[in-house]
Amino acid sequence: MSERVPATQAAPAASARVQRRRRGLLRTYLTPKQAIPRSARLVLGIGSFVVIITLWSVGSVLINNPLFLPSIPRVGTAWIDMWQHQHFLDDVAWSTFRIVAGFLIAAAMAVPLGLLMGSFEVVRSFFQPPINAIRYMPASAFIVLLIVLLGLGEEEKLTLIWIGVFFQLVLMVMDIAHRVPDEMLNVAYTLGASRWKVFYKVFLPATFPEVVDALRITIGWAWTYLIVAELLGAERGIGTFIIISERFLRMDRIIAAIITIGILGLITDTIFGLIHRWAFPYVEKVHA
């Protein structure tokens, strides 16, 4: 017969097991680069929004002035009302067009140049110094120059977004290309592959997953330049909507428009994440 453990001994044993379990969870969650369960990521993600909403609610009650911090219901009502008007739908369409067009132009130029800079020392030595210098210049500083050169049309807005994306993206792609292991290329050469085959059969496929990640990051930067691009001379756009709302002290509409930009940015980020998982399923990477 098995011996029964007295209750006075079972309780400390159970407590010790709970403490060991807690220490194990802490080690899992606080170990650098250690993966955590999907359920934990979901709870933490929802929890961050709960904290933001709670702080917003408490702040709006304490301030008690909708001109400074309108309540969540007030902003929600304004957001729903905005989407029921064709004018705001046109604003969203124009802003999305400017972001997508400016980003695609920048990507079409930055990705090939970045790959060449990362592959050939002669190309990198020629282009890197001026690009390094220009990327530290704020895009907003070019507004006056762009207006003088290009006027107040779409060219000025697209160029400003291009400036905000191109110089950062080209260096990111260059670094990705430069980090392709030499051993991988040498194996292909040893097997008799020509330079051209090594480039497009080995080198390019090795860079594409991280290039898509770089595009995903930089399109987020493009959205941050939207308001600056639409600050002057735009008749349509979310930035124009925010400026008009500011004149009438409609803080609820301003916050609702900012939230709209965040949602649109999240949509583009999700699209790139889906593209990455579809095109490169072999890459083990967690996409937020």
C-alpha cells in the first residue's frame, strides 16, 4: 500500500512546485530572444491596448475639456461620422495614392541600387558617402526647395515621400546584400556556376526575404511623412483634413484622423507580412 502524505507536508510541496513553475515562466519570458507561447503574445498585445485605452479614459475625465483631450466615445462618434461622408473617403484615397506611389518609386530605385552597392565595392564607394550625408537631413527641410522647383502639385508631395524612404531603404538593402555569406557564393562558383548565375540564382534569393522586411519597415516611415507632404497646397488628403479640423478646434476629428493613418499603416504592414510568409515560408521569423 502506498503511504499517504500528510496534509502538512503536501501543502509546502505544492507551494514549492508553484514557485518553480513561476520561476520557469519568468526565465522563459525574460530570456533574450526566447520564444513565448502564441497565447502569451496575444494577451500581451491586447493588454497594451487596454493600458492605452485606460490612460486615455482617465486622462479625458481628469482634464474634462474636449478641446484638449476628447473622450473615447466622442472620438469614436466623430470617426464613424467621417467615414459616412464622401469627402473623407476621397481624402483617404488621395493619401493612400501618394503613399503607395511615392513608396513604389523609391523602392524601384533603392532596391536595385542597394543590391549593387552591397555587391560591388566600386559602386558602394561612389554612392555611399553622399547617401550617408543626405539621409540625416530631415525631409521636411526640403519643402521650400521642392515648392520652388516643382510647385505645389503632386510631384512635390511624391518627391517628399520619396526622400523620406529612398535614402534609408537603399542603405538597408546595401547592408542586407553585403551580409550574404561569401561561403554560399564560393560553393556555387566551385560547382561551375557563372557569375551571372551566382548573382540571380544564389545571391538574389538569399537577399529577398530581408529585402521584403526592409520594405515593410520603410513603408511605415512613408506614412509618417504624409502630413508633412500634404501640409502645403493639397486640396485633398488626410493631412488636409487634419489642418482644416485644427482651424475649427475639432480635436475629436484630429485624433480620429490620426487613428485612421495608424490603421492604414497597420494594413500595409500586414500585407507585407502576408507576402513574406507566402513567398518565403522557409524563413522562420515571427511577424508582429
